[in-house]
Amino acid sequence: MRIGELAQRGRCDVETVRFYEREGLLDAPAREGNGYRNYTSGHLAQLNFIRHCRSLSMGLPDVRVLRSFQEHPESACDAINQLIDEQIARIHHQLESLRLLEQQLHALRETCHANQTASACGILQNLQHAAAGEPCECHAEPVSEAVRQA
């Protein structure tokens, strides 16, 4: 199959296929006499594997490691388990960062309760203060739940 068909069947762009090939994640295809790439069902399986890993937010280095294990199925899978454990830890860290971001946005939102002019808007004022290097509500120390209930 040609690159366009591979991309279509893999539900991605032709440039994505070329990128994965350049990165060494997708095996280089054979070339026809006219120079066109000739992809096989094996390439489609590789592409689907790569895209599935990417859908799990795995970076290219991790995908490269997993592809290496595909090529060496006799290898012990301890490193695969460790890779997934590290991915879980990264996701946990991202979740914590998103929770903090949510708290910061709520704190910022609490600075403006009424429909007023932009010049009187607490949100805009806080953003302008922060841009000037001054303290802002969204980056103030969060008040713990125990302190709030006291």
C-alpha cells in the first residue's frame, strides 16, 4: 500500500507517517522501482501500536523503548512495567498540577462577582498586578481546609 492509504487506514496524516518513519519508530518500507514507498500490513500494525501508545500520552522515547521490546519479544518485561509505572507517576503529577491550577483559577474568579467595567474587574486587576511582578490572588498561598473550617 502507498503512504496515503497507510495514513488513512491508520487514521492519521501522511506527515505523521513520515515523521514516525524519520524518528525510526516505523520501519522503513521497501521502495518500488519508481521510488514510491511500499507499506505492508506490518507497517499498519506498527503505526496503530505507535498511535495507541501516543493516545496514552506516552512520549516518543517511551514508544521507542516499547517498539524495541516488540522487536525482541524474548526480553524480560520488567522495564516495560517500570515504564508504565513512570507514566502513571507522570500522570499523577499532571493531575496534581491541574488541581492546583483549578484552585488558582477559582481564587482568581472569586475576585470579581459583579458585572462591572473592565477597569474595576478584580480578575483583570490581578492579572495586571501579576504581570507587573506584584502579588496576585491566584498565586497566594492556598488556605488549608482545616483553617477554612475554623
